Amino acid sequence: MTHTFINQIEPGKAIDDIYMAKEPILRSTSRGDLYIAMFLSDRTGQLNGRMWQATETIYKSLPNPGFVHVQGRSELYQNNLQIIINNISAIDASKVTIEDFLARTDKDTGQMFDDVKKIVGRIKNPQLKVLVEEFMADAELMEKFRNAPAAMKLHHDYLGGLLEHTLNMLQVAVAILPLYPQVQADLVLAGIFLHDIGKTEELSYDMAFSYTDSGQLIGHIAKSLVMINQKADALAARNTKIDKAVLDALGHIILSHHGQYEFGSPKLPATLEAFMVYYIDDLDAKISQVTSAINDEPSDSNWTAWKNALQTRLYRKRIE
Amino acid sequence: MTHTFINQIEPGKAIDDIYMAKEPILRSTSRGDLYIAMFLSDRTGQLNGRMWQATETIYKSLPNPGFVHVQGRSELYQNNLQIIINNISAIDASKVTIEDFLARTDKDTGQMFDDVKKIVGRIKNPQLKVLVEEFMADAELMEKFRNAPAAMKLHHDYLGGLLEHTLNMLQVAVAILPLYPQVQADLVLAGIFLHDIGKTEELSYDMAFSYTDSGQLIGHIAKSLVMINQKADALAARNTKIDKAVLDALGHIILSHHGQYEFGSPKLPATLEAFMVYYIDDLDAKISQVTSAINDEPSDSNWTAWKNALQTRLYRKRIE
Amino acid sequence: MTHTFINQIEPGKAIDDIYMAKEPILRSTSRGDLYIAMFLSDRTGQLNGRMWQATETIYKSLPNPGFVHVQGRSELYQNNLQIIINNISAIDASKVTIEDFLARTDKDTGQMFDDVKKIVGRIKNPQLKVLVEEFMADAELMEKFRNAPAAMKLHHDYLGGLLEHTLNMLQVAVAILPLYPQVQADLVLAGIFLHDIGKTEELSYDMAFSYTDSGQLIGHIAKSLVMINQKADALAARNTKIDKAVLDALGHIILSHHGQYEFGSPKLPATLEAFMVYYIDDLDAKISQVTSAINDEPSDSNWTAWKNALQTRLYRKRIE
Amino acid sequence: MTHTFINQIEPGKAIDDIYMAKEPILRSTSRGDLYIAMFLSDRTGQLNGRMWQATETIYKSLPNPGFVHVQGRSELYQNNLQIIINNISAIDASKVTIEDFLARTDKDTGQMFDDVKKIVGRIKNPQLKVLVEEFMADAELMEKFRNAPAAMKLHHDYLGGLLEHTLNMLQVAVAILPLYPQVQADLVLAGIFLHDIGKTEELSYDMAFSYTDSGQLIGHIAKSLVMINQKADALAARNTKIDKAVLDALGHIILSHHGQYEFGSPKLPATLEAFMVYYIDDLDAKISQVTSAINDEPSDSNWTAWKNALQTRLYRKRIE
Amino acid sequence: MTHTFINQIEPGKAIDDIYMAKEPILRSTSRGDLYIAMFLSDRTGQLNGRMWQATETIYKSLPNPGFVHVQGRSELYQNNLQIIINNISAIDASKVTIEDFLARTDKDTGQMFDDVKKIVGRIKNPQLKVLVEEFMADAELMEKFRNAPAAMKLHHDYLGGLLEHTLNMLQVAVAILPLYPQVQADLVLAGIFLHDIGKTEELSYDMAFSYTDSGQLIGHIAKSLVMINQKADALAARNTKIDKAVLDALGHIILSHHGQYEFGSPKLPATLEAFMVYYIDDLDAKISQVTSAINDEPSDSNWTAWKNALQTRLYRKRIE
Amino acid sequence: MTHTFINQIEPGKAIDDIYMAKEPILRSTSRGDLYIAMFLSDRTGQLNGRMWQATETIYKSLPNPGFVHVQGRSELYQNNLQIIINNISAIDASKVTIEDFLARTDKDTGQMFDDVKKIVGRIKNPQLKVLVEEFMADAELMEKFRNAPAAMKLHHDYLGGLLEHTLNMLQVAVAILPLYPQVQADLVLAGIFLHDIGKTEELSYDMAFSYTDSGQLIGHIAKSLVMINQKADALAARNTKIDKAVLDALGHIILSHHGQYEFGSPKLPATLEAFMVYYIDDLDAKISQVTSAINDEPSDSNWTAWKNALQTRLYRKRIE
């Protein structure tokens, strides 16, 4: 069954498809009949769903949030499209093409991961090398690293976004490091590879993007620091000791890479390498964010809507 | 030999005592003779020292910083007291009464540590209990905990200051927790006990108070978080698992206890317990800081000098 | 007649009850018939009310805001509950159970006031003692003090909230003052008792909580200062002079108790006592605010909605 | 005896004159002889004074700060001028021409006060009129008003400065009020007259400009508010009641006239009149401050030194 | 045909009038019929318009935004007024009374411009004189100067507003310059005349007020600076050289007249004249803004709604 | 004559060399003899100079600042080196090796300029191409561009620094533009070439680095904008019109390249190209600044002194 995306549904059509259901409520009409209101969505958008002649049993069978098989039809109500549901049943996530529900990078994650591997493979400092390899050897973590989004919104907010953002940053670093020979290249490469590794635990992305409890309480910056210490402890237990000075130089890059206290960095950059990672991260994130905002602007105006995070509207017209 | 403190030295007296030497420089006079200039200090102050007729051999024998045995005399030079050195030799730290050089709490650290133990001994939550005990069982760390200062300056900036500040906070918590029964007492007590534990690694205090490299690169907040994770890993290796939810709730208190991003907290308080620890910490630190500023004011004015950290002068006159 | 609270009304029920009416408007339908739209509320919520077949006479008889006796029925309109009004008439406030309309502390205000009296009764400093007694002797003011809310929103925003908040603060002070013997206890107790006394004039709370004109133009901080000066003038007229130094020390606590300029304090804390009152006030207010936010969260998520005043969401899950 | 001003003293001259002494210290030389170091000043500057062969009796006879009759001579010491004192004795302030020690406006304070009287005499609103007259009738307060400086530094920092600044503001108001007929002129004039009246109590200026304890604890803004309330109470006691609305509108102008929280205003301007007084105050203060900075610049550069309060250097070159 | 203003339309009336149409969309009903939704507006407000039984040809004939002749009727839909359109056709802007669509000053722009001319005619400095005359001689620019609004919103946001604001400022300057003889009057007058001249290019105001692309990319401050340099270049090409010092002093006033970096001034005021222009600009803008907010408040409360730009509500009650 | 640099002078040596003299003052000793005090400097440092037995004629012959030929000797005075001057005479700047007095890039400016030319030679957009060529053809301006420093302090603060910084930025852009194909490369290259072009007028650097009057009043950002408009006007006068859209897109990059209002940008970045130039500028400036701070640190500590502009100390120890 080919999925009909939310943003492709036209009024007056029969619906027989899988969508994600959220926030179902059981209500009664003024005549006392029960009905269920809910949201139905996929990665292209969200509509209201209404099931008239509902029962409490049906209501209790619904996941929140979760996937459902819906049969019914689309209609316009007060100029808004909605879905009138005749039958609804919960569907296991394993039966679902997850890409229909969560945006995914349009690049090849296998290829990107190989590229990351190749670039960090250049690291010669023996301690950084062994530490990076310890992360690479953690198959479960690397699986998450290949799939995690880089953020909830703003930039690279799709499956594989963390990998794509990390690779972009590594490529920028490789391009400019020769221009700044005083900067310790291995530290920069290891720092970029691991700077957001805690996002694998900060964000959950099985059905929708959201923060984990742990992500909100601790945050990916502090988590990344804990993770490199745990990997170093594991190496030490196998008699491969990472010097405290190396671990702290790397940890400092991670802690300071947001560049400012109010963006959650408990330390400001204090080494050449920390400054370089901070700027490369901010450059790649902002270029991605501005590109998306310009591409996603629904109007045909020369300017996007006001972007609060950037404190400006963005100009879309090209001169070239 | 009783130590004559720097602030007790009068002009024109013979000197035969141990002081800390800092920043020695070998210079030549306009006639070409070599001499050494340096600072001599103990915990009560610092003076200039001058050794005329010096040699490069003597200069090279001097620690920087480090303890020296000085023979010579005090004199007034342009209305400033200085020490003219006849003989000088390096002295091993083991031969020195460290309390002459570093300020120390005037309370009994053994007694204070017992009090801390007693209060955290009230913790009933089994996981917090076992985690706190794991810290208590780390004799080397507890030795540091008993001796560390709470800060470089501003508040409790003396040996034993961390212990004194932690005990004060625990006592305040014990006094007010009954007034706020909705606050989880065990979390507050464990959070206070461990909130600054990373200061044992952030500060060095063998000859003078200073930040360690690691302290400046990582900071005590992130260090404390890493330490509780490492203790939990150690417990897990012995089959005592601390739930992630417990560890994160405790970690959140630690990360947020400075209350504001610009004071180095990467997370703002988001639980009742985090708010309580933040306020108790700030209250105890500020009362200590204001008390010291009022007591240490050298003038007999009703007001202290301007205190930049508080953005005000402080009023010293009492009405009672 | 038992009051049916707004949050208890179900669709399709007959209504014969008293509510507060606000912002009535007389409108005409597309057919030219007049109707009145208004809000109907009590302390649990607010609904739209509609009276079809209305007249200008009825419209002019309605208070704004004010209590009304409403007869009609509830119905769902576009999934929102509203009240269709058949008869409506203004009702005098004296006939109304005010507690149905304004939230009130669930503690005993008589008991709380006695507790406050007992604690400030410990003040020994003769001048502070006489000044506090002068306030206690002002029966009209004390009546307002017992009933005023502590704030419009955020914390202790209910009748008796000012008293409850003041008592909590006094109890915290009594618990921790023994730990800080250098702090002048009488000043702290008098400062807490009077720190928000101007709120009795800043807020009006006869039918709903709102700021008075005077409250908005002058604010409770400056008003509290004027009030202690006026009481001191009254005492002076009866030959009991309060020293300027005592009055200024107390006034300084009042002026600085918000702790920061941007929260309306024209002076920053500059005495031990001012710091202590500021921290106790902030602690009690924030614990109350966080507790309410956690308890009032309508969803069953582990996290509340974003709280702008705290710049975070709040975590509700307990570990104990 | 004509006073020789500090900035007119040349090296190698005999001194027999009155200066203000500050911070005397009794010290001993390296030979054990006692001497006294102190500062000697008048309104043009300050020099070091040294009295060799001093005694503790002389030391104890010195005021701090206070006027002294000094006999001795001037000399250059390490290229700095200092005064070597042979005889010194305390002098009563009544024997001193205070203008030699405190800067004073070069305008006629009698004339300026008459001009203020004339302008506020235009106020027609009966309540503001009677309130302003109540202040005018307080001879002791008006005496202080004529003599107080407007500030410790920055602008109008000389005797009579408060009067001069107030008159300037009134004249600006009289000039522009006709252009803004919607602004209530009487409120603006009364607001200007009284906006800084609390400075008569905030600053002391008998021997030098300094803040009083009360000035630092309470500040002139809150003091001014208390003063208008006390005058209104005094009028009420004589059966002339000022409406609360009038008093609050005037009080609001006073509280908000610094325009921003961080400059000590607990309320932001919320009426046309408050905005007008704020802008006229800031304009007159800044023009005075910039004029002084430009005139007082000691170098002949086109630019003054960096002015921290203005966050810029100032350009002095004229084009006209 | 007299225009019926949007805010005068009642339900159930026939409509045959010109309005501005914006954002038309072609939609289909649930039955598959096409209809067009759009906004219809004039300077008094905006309504929804609906044309049922529409065609794609009609839709494509509609301007966006642009003037249209509308025939139909008004009706209430869910208590909101809307216009049901039977016929609609685009209308050329030349056939329209533009004042019906854009607010205009109620003062005489010819008279105001003469007044501006008269005041700047007083400038005696030969270089400023010739520069101002060069602007006055640019008929096309002066035509824009007479018609431009002073801002998109907040103050003088209507046709002729720039002229009215500039004239007000010149009149304030003429009134107060005699009180500050140290301020170079010619620079102030020329600075005021030209401070916002770039707004003629920053704002477009043919059918509605909006920013031009150039206005958003460059801003009126930098544009004004470029314009005075271009006029000086034009004069230089005709052998009338303006000294760099004069041009820079004038340019500095323009660049710094917002007074703070965060309001878009790349330089802070550093001359007496720059301070004066900044204060006069801010005073006139704020008085205008507060006056409008007070006059436009729809409720009869003593207070306006919260004004975010001023961070307060405004008090409207007069005491006189 | 080889120049002996200030930082190479040892005590007790004969001096016969050229230095820059600053701030000479004529003073008299306590015995009434005249002498001259001044500063003598070159690019390596500054010393006090003293000429005893001076005359007013000599004093008046001295430039301030300016070059002088000095004969005398060095001596230690109170442990500070100073120069005792026997003969002194002003020297014309043309006789001086300016590189002895102003730091200069150690790279080849001819080569660097060729590299810049080559990179901007890649620009294909015809309008940007012609505009860049117009600047390249201005030989006088390009001469300044090759020699100007990039800043007074902090980064690239030496002759040729502007060129070096501009070239670095162009090289970074060339390296990373292929990674961001959506960014208009020609605009970025032209924007980098011209972003600081106004610094040729903002800074003067004939004898020492300082701001010009014009630089302080207007600033290099606004100056750069005026310059591109003037070049476009010149082209237009020769019938080569640059579209307003192109000029504004380029002007926007210039105005916004400091990225934040408080750093003097009157506009925030609003195009992809503006963001890219801002990040490349900040990255190159900060890497240069941190590198200098680390290299110039005089102590052998792992940490530099506190750097206020970066709000941290910098860590110098390498791990590689």
C-alpha cells in the first residue's frame, strides 16, 4: 500500500491508510452521543480526525501517540480539511515505514558514515586515535549516531541529521586546517566527531522527535563529557590509559562548543581548537538553518517571515 | 621556631624564618652587580624581598613558588616595608607548618565531617544511600573533601572551607525541609553533599590556592557530574545498579545549582529539589561573603569599599 | 443553593446559579436580532455566555464586572461549552459567597495570624518592637493583611496568600537564624513582617485580583517604605521617636528585597539582614510557584509546559 | 589671609594656610622615628603631606577628615609635589571659607531660586499649588535645596548644582510645553521641582561631597517620594487634603524619572508627564556632563579620554 | 461615490465600493465548487471577503495587493462580519482616493514644509547652508520627504508623518537652543532636518506602508549617511567643497541618533550636538507614541493594554 | 646606523639612536633647575627619558609625537631602566626606517596582494566584477589597502594586517564554498574583499596606530558602505550602472559583518552570504587573536593572563 501523504490529501476522497494518532479525546455531542477527536499526522503535516458514533472501548484501544490504520474519508469543514473516521485500529510500529513519519536526510547514511570514518582515521595522536576507535567500536552507539537528528528544530532536524552535520563539519575542518597550522588538527577532528555525541541520548526519535527526560535534565553537552570519560575508564580497565591532559583538552572542546554561557556552555572556549570547533559548528548550523528557512518559506515574497532565533527576516532573492 | 607572620614584622628587625618565595628575578644594578628580587609571603600578607650580592647559582636554587628559609632584616624603603636577605635556601614542604601559609577554618574538621556523616546518614532512599556511602568509602577523596577550600576567593576561601560550607548547607536544609514537605528530602541532602565535590579536583591547595588546569578546562560543576557517574559505574560493576532516573535527578541538581547560565550552570533548575539546593547554596555563600567583607574592612567607616561581585558597598553599622 | 463550579458543568444541563459576568457586548445577528455576548466565570474557570432575544434594557442592567444570577442551559458549540441564558439579573456582592469566586488559602487565617504575632512578638529591640506593634494595632490594615493575596499570579495568588507567605518566611527565618548568629534577628523578623505590607494597597481583591491605580503607579515596594515612615511619624507625634538609623535599616530591607534592579528594587541588598530577607522571600516564592506549576499541570507528562518566568519546563516525576 | 589653592602651589615655597586633612597615619621610619602621612586638599586638588618628628599627641589631635592650619614648605619628591609640615593644628569649620573647599555654582543662587519660584508660581491646579507652596514654606529645606549639589560627580557636582539643574529643567519645560498641549503642564512643573528633592538628604556637603548613610540605604528617589507624602500628611493634618490620585501621579513621576530599572527607578514611565520629566532630566544632565568633560579635558587632543558612563570618548573640535 | 469605510460597515448591507484586496486564494468546497477567499481593507480596518462560484479566470485577474471594485453584501458569520462578493474587478491606483487607504497627517503639509524651510533657513554656517540647500533643491526628494511616514508603526505612522516629526523636532530645538549656548545650533538644525532623510527610501507607501528591500538590507540610518555624501560629491563636482570635518560631524549625528547600539546606531553620541538631536528625537517620538496609545485605547479603563515597546501599560486618567 | 631596539637596551650603555618621543613635559626640580621628562619608544617598547639641564628652547623644539635623535646613556633608576639624554633633536619622518617603529606583517605584501587579485579575479558576475575592478584600479586606495593594519589591537594589528586578514578570509572562503553550493560565491568573495575597506580611512598609521577623527565619528563599517556607493556613482557617471539590488546585497554584507548590534553592526545578517562572511571574519580574527595571546604571554605558565575581550584565560599547553 502506497502511503498518501497528509499534504497530498484532497477533499472528498476515501482514506485507507496508516497515520500517527496523537491526543485522542472522548467527547459527547450536545445530543449526548460520544465521539473521538484526535490529530492524524505523518512527516508532511497534521489534520484533525473525527470519529462519530465512537465507544469508550475504541477510545481506550488508541495509542497516544502511536500508529493507527484509518478508514474513512476527507472533507472540508469551515475551510479546513479533516478526516472523518469510520474504522480505526492500532498498528505496531514494526509494520510501518518509519520514513513516512519522520523526515530523513536525503543523503546516503552508509556513505556518510564511511566518510566520517575516513576523516577521523587520519588522526595520528595515539591517545585520541584509540579513544575515537573505542567509540567506533561501539556498534549500538554508532547505529544511533547514524540515525539521530542533530536537533529538534532549527537545523538538521531529521533522521541522519547528526551524522550529516558532523560530516559537514569534518569536511570544513579538513578544508581550512592547512590554513591554520598552529591549530592541533587531531584535537579538532576528534572534537568535532564527539562534540554532539550525547545527542544520541538527549533526543528520542522512534515515532517523533522529542527530548528524553535525561536529555532535558542533563543535556547533550554534559552527557557527551560523561561519555568520553566512560570510554576512557573502559580503556583504562583494559590498561590503555588516556592522559588526563588529553581527556581534558577534548572535554573542554565539548563543554565550550556553544560558545556562550546562555546557550548552555558551562565554559567559554579557551584553546585554539575549542574556538575552531565552535565556529565551524555555528557556521554549519546557521547556513543549514538559513537555507531551510529560505527554502521552506511558503509565500513568494522576497523575505521570509520573522525568524526569532536570528532576530531578523531573511532575504531570499538571488543576484546571480 | 615560632613563625613571625608577615603582618607582624616591624621595621629594623632581624629575620630568621620560613616564608613562601614567588617570582624571583635575577637583575643587575646600574653598577653591574647582580641582585635577586622576589616576593615573600605567608597567609597574612606579602612583602618585597631583595638579596644584594646574589649569584646565578643562588637564583637557580630558588623554587617558584616554594618555601625558603630566609635570614636577613626588615627595613622601610620609600615607606614600604621590605626584607633584605643575607642567606636564603629552599625548604621542603614537609618541614613546613602549612597552616602558616594557607588560611584554615577555625572549626574542627573532624567534628564537622562527623556532622556531615550524621546528616547524610538520614537518607533512606536505598539508591541515594548506597551512592552516598560509595563516596564516603573513598578515603582519599574524603581526605580532600575535608581539606579543600570552597572557593578561590569570595566565600569560605580557606582550608576546610568546602566542608564547612557543605555542613552549613546541610544544617539549613535540615532546619527548613520540615516546612516544605513536598520537597524530596533525600535528594536535597544527597545533592548538597555532592554539589561541589568536583572542587576537590578543581582547586589545588598545597602551597597556595589556585585552579588546576583540569579545573579551568572543565570546571567543578561538570567534574562533579562525571564523578557521580563514575561512582555509579563502579557500583554497577559490583551489581548495584543506580537507576538512570535517580542519577539524572541528582545530576540535574549539580548542573543547575549556580542558578543562572552566566554563572556556569548549563541547565536551569527544573525540580523543587534543584531550586532548594540553589537557594541554600547562594544564601550560605552570600552570608559568608558579606560577613567576611564587613569583618575585613580595614577602615572604620560605616561602609566597606565597593564590592564588585555584589555591585554595592556594604553597611557595617549595627542597630542592635 | 449549592454553587455548581464552572469546571463541573457538563453539556446539556439546566443552569440556575450565580456567576461573575465580564465584558458584556450587545450585538445584532445577520437577521437584525439583538443578542448579548459575555463571559461567565468563577474561581475555577470561565465560559462564553450568550443571551439571544436580548434588549438594550437588559444589556444596560448588567454590571462589568459583577455578579449575576443566570438561568439557562449549557451546550456544546463547535466543541466548546457555552451557556445559553434565558434570564439574567445583577446580584449584590453581599449576597455572594466570595470564596466561590476568589481562591482562598486552605489554611486557617486566624491561626496563621496568631502565629505571625507570636513570632514577631519575640522582637526585643525596643524601637522595632514599638513599630511592629503600631502596625499590629492598626485593625483595618491587619484585616487587609490577613486577606490580601501575595501576588496577582505566580505564587500565593489567593486570598490569605500574603499572610501565608509572610508566615512561611518567618518560620524559615526562625529555623535558620540560629545558624547565622552574626545576623541581627530582630531586623530580619521585622523586615519580613513588613516587606510586602504595601501589597494591601497595591492589589484589589473584592471581585477579582487586580492592581489598583496606585499600585501600578507607585508599587508595593515604595508604598511599604512610605507606610513605615508614616507609622514612625505617628509614633513621633506621640513622643515615641524611632531613630533614623533603625528606620533606614528597615527601609533598606524593604527596598532591596527583590534583589535586582530589573525586578523593581531601587537598591541592591547591602546588609546581612537585607540579603537574608531577599533569599528567604525568593526561596519561599519559588518553591510555592514550582509546586503550583507541578500540581496544576493538566497533562500527565513528566514535564509541565514551558514556564516563561523560570525559563524552563519543570520535571514532575518523583524518585522517592 | 588669602588662600593659596593646591593647584597654584609651586615647589620650594613656604606654606602657611588652611587645608582639609584626610586619612592621617602615624608611621615609624626605619630608624624608629615617628612621622605622620596625610592628604591635604582643597577644591582644586590634593597633595601628600608629611610631618617628620611627629608625636602621638599631634596625631591624635588631627581630624579625619577636617580642616587644619598648616605651616611648612612645598617640595618636589620623585617629581611629585608634597608638603613638609612643621606645625599643624585643627581648625573649626566655622573659621573657614567653605567655598575654598567645595566647588560652587558660578551663578547667583538667590536669583536662581527666585526664577524657580516664579516658574512654579504658574501652577494653577489647586492641589499641586498648595503642595508646592508647602515645600516652599519649609525654610530649612529650601536652604538645603539652594545649596545642595545635584550629584557626587558626572553633572552639576557643585554647591548650588541641584538648584541650577532644577531651574534649567524648568526653563526647558516652559519652552517646550506649548508644543505639546496634551501634556499636563502643572504636573510637569511640580514634578521637576520635586524630582530630586530627596538629594537634600542623600548627599552631605559640609566639608566634602559624600553620601549620607541614609542616602546610600534608601536613595534620593524613594526619599523624595516619602517627603511628598509627609508634606501631604502635614497638609491633611491642617485639613487640606491632597487627592490620592494627584499624589500618586506626582509620585509616579518621581519614581520613574531615571527611566530605567538599572538606574534605580522602581517604576518605568507610564504617563505623558513622566516621560517628559525623564527626557528633560536626562537631556540637561547629559549636556552638562558632556560640556564639563569637554571643558575639563587636560590634553589638547580633539578627543577627551574614554568616558565610561557614556561608553565613548567625546569629540571637542568645533566646526562653527 | 463616497467611500464607506470598513469600520462603518454594518451587517446585511449592500456593498458597491473600492477596497484594497490582499492574499486572494482559490479554494474548492467539499462539493468541489471553486471559491475565492481574500482580505478587503482600507485605512480603518480589514474584513474577510468570500466570492462563491468563482473561476480561475477571475482569480487570476486579481491584484495582490491592489485595489478592486467590489459589489456584494455584508453578513455576520460566526459573529464576524464578512463581505460576500458577487462581482469584483481590479481598479487602477490612479482612480483611487489614496487617503481612503493610507492614514495621513491632519496638518497642512505645505505649511509644515514652509515652516521647516524657514527654520533651516536660519543656518549661517556656509557649508551646512549650501548642503541643506542642495537637499531643498532636489524637488523629487522633497516631494517624498513631504509625504513619507516617519515609521511603520509606533509613532507618526501616517503620510506626512516624517515631515511633521521633523518640524516638531526643529521647533523643540529652536525653543531650547538658547538655553544651551555651548551647543552648535547650525549643526543641530541641519542634523535634525537630515536625520531621517533615508526613510524616503526605506519605506514604501504607495498602497500600504511597508519596508523596501533596500530599506531592510541597509536601513535609513546608513542610507541617510550615503545620501549626504552623495549630495556633497555632487556639490564638489560643481566646485563647492564641503569640508570632511563638517560632513563627518553631520554624519556622526545621523549615525548616532538612535542613541544605543541595539536600536541600530553603529556609533554612540560623542558630541554635544549628537546628544541633543538624540534626545529631541526620542522625546518627540515617545510623546507621539504615548499620546496615540492613550487616544487609541478601545477600552474605557484608566490603563491601556500592555505596550511591549515601553514595557508598561500607560495611565490615561488626567488630574487637571 | 643599526637601530638598537628598546627591548634590547641594557643598563649602563651609551645611546646614539633614533626613537619616537611622546608627551614631553618641562618641569623644575626642587632646586629650581629645569628638566624635560618624556617617553621614548619604538615598536618593541617604551622607556622614560630624562633630560637634565634643559631649556625652554629645547622643549619647544620637540615634536609630540615625533621622531628624535637621542644621545645619552641608559641607567637603572629604582629598578626601572631609563634614558638620560645629553642631546636631542627632532628628525624628519622621511629619514626614518618606519618598520623600526611600527610592526609589519612578516609576509610579502606584494605576493599577498597578487593572491587577493587572483582570487577576486574569479568573480564572474559582471556587475560585481566591474565594481571590484574599479576598486583595484584606484592605485592610491590599493596602496593604503596593502599597508593598513586590520585593527588597533586584538588581531592583525600591524602594517599589512588588513591585507593579510583579507587574504586569509578569501582563502577560507575558496576552501569551503564548494561545500555550500547554495551560497552565492561571487557575493561572498566581493564582500570579503571590501568588508573592511573603510579601515584605510578609519586608522592612521604614519608614526603610530591611531584612529582618525573621521574613523571615530563614522567608523569603518559605514565608511565602507559610502565607498562602494561612491565607486558605483563613478561607474554610473561612465555609463556602467550597478543594479541597486546588487549594491544593496553587497552593502548588507558590509553593514552586518560584525554580526551583533553591540559590535557596531547596524543590521544583523539576513542573507546566506552575510552569515558566511560574518563567520569567516570572526573565525580568522579570533584564531589570530588567540594565537598572538598565546605566543606573547610573557610567563611560562600553562595559562595566559585573563583576556577581557574573550572573558577567559587561554590554555597554552599542547598535547600533540
